Amino acid sequence: MPKHFVYAIGAALVDTEISVSDHDLEQLGIEKGMMTLVDEARQAEITHYLADRLSSANHACGGSAGNSVIAASQFGAPAYMSCLVANDTDGDIYLADLEASGVAHGFDDERRAGTTGKCLVLITPDAERSMNTFLGLSETLSITEVNESAIAASSWVYLEGYLVTSSTGHAAALKTKEIAEANNTKVAVSFSDPGMVTFFRDNMNAMLEGGVNFVFCNEIEALEWAQTEDLDDAAVKLASICESYVITRGANGALLYDGEQRHTIASQKVDAVNTNGAGDMFAGAFFYALWRGTSMVSACEFASKAAGAVVCQPGPRLSLAASAMLRNAHFDE
């Protein structure tokens, strides 16, 4: 039995969620619904503009892969995270959060000087999230952070699409995939954001080269990657580079291909207040359900419930109590 069910590598970020209006986004020149990489000065400019709302902001440790493995671990699946945090207060908070959630990591007391990454998550009244990310030390994530023994001791490797933005991070993703394949560890890739597909297409395709076991994406990302306006066409193209995939479609549910046939997974009828972390939660819950030995269809049904639950609250993850309640209700524990 592998020590970890899922091993993830990605940017370690501390999120600050702030409620804004569409007018605010226009004034700040921020593209709605997208993740935009910014430098520290630009992030400070945005923070200054929103200074009167910081007291009511929600703070949480985030990053796409981190959110997913924390979710998987909180539900009960053993998980490992490779990332890079600085020897600063945010780095302390991030690692403490991983440990409190039961996620293993390779850090000891020796951490580099610098700044741990931060993400401003701007939430509009329609629950859409627009992210402005300063990667900080995560920009230098590299093959040094790839843990070969942890990968070999895992059932799955999970690569977040945001790794395509950095040359060293992209190299780390490719190295992780190479090690996984050599150890018969399955590989899953998340497209993460439409911008990753649009602006880093070559790097994304390099992560998919030779095929992967699973792809997570939403409908916009799938259509953009396949360069089509037809979802069926995108689904066919996705099947050519992976054994299985899921295309999440918000209120329209999800389209799962389990390697043999397509399945339509119903969405949860909820009043969303914040879509930040919905895709990350979906992936984490999916991995947990697979760890339990369920089918991919059942795993997607549970993942849909988990994503539906997380969008009804601030923050990218559920509490331990809420995770246990959802798990127990779904699996009749």
C-alpha cells in the first residue's frame, strides 16, 4: 500500500479574499474571472485601493494544488505537498496549515530568506473570483523541491496548471511526471485557469506530452485548449491525450469520461457566494473518493457535492467538521 495517495506540487500562497464590485475591477484594470500574475508593487497598489475593506477580508492558506491536497487529507486520504515557502510569518502559517490538515511535506527548520507568495482574491457579487498573484519565493520553485521518494510512495501525482508560468516550475512539473511514470504512479494534470491554456499553451502541452492518466478542467479551459466552440469536439480531443478526464460546468454539472464512456454528473443546487477554490475542492474530494475505492462516477458525484458546499462560504476549503459531515452523509458512515 503506497504511503501517500496523492502527491502534489505547486505554488504555496496565502490568500486574502476581498469583496468588490464590478466597478472596482474596472477601476483597477483587472480582468474578471482570471488569474493574473503581478509583482509586489502592483499587489500593493491593489491593496491600497481596497484598504477600507481589508478589515473584513478573509485570510486562508491557498494555492491550487495545496487547496486540493488539504481537502483530500481533511476528508481522510493521505497526501503530500511539495512547495516553497520563505522563512517568514506567512511561511510559518502555511506549513502549520498543512500540518493541521494532516498533509505531509519535506520542510525542516532550514528555509530560505524571502517572501512567501500571496494572492489577492477579489470576489464580485455574482460569486466570481478574480485573482492577482505575487508568487514570491514560489516563482523559484524548481526540480530541487521535487521529492522522488514521496512520488514513488504515492498512488497519484497531481500537477497544477499554474506551474507553466515559471521556467523552473515547469521543469519541476516535467521532472515530477518523469519520476511518476518510472514508478508507475498515475499522473493527473489540472488546467487550473483559462489564462494558463491561452498564454502558456506550449508549456501546458509539454506537460501533457505522451499522455497522462487524468485531466481536470472546466468548460472554458477545455474549449480554449481544444481551440473549438463545441464541447463534444473538445471532449474528443481531450480523450486523445489522457485516459480519463472531467470537465466541470458550474451549474450545468460535469462531464466525466472514465476511460470507457462519458457520464453526465449533476450539479448541486446552491446559492454560491464565492467560487474561489471550487475546482480545487472538486479535485481533492475526487482523490479522496478514489482512495476509498469508489468508481470515478461516484468520485465525481462526491466531488460535485464538496464543490457545491465550498462555494456557499468564504474561503477555499471546508472546516474539518464540515468535511466530516459531508463525507459521512455521502458514504453513509
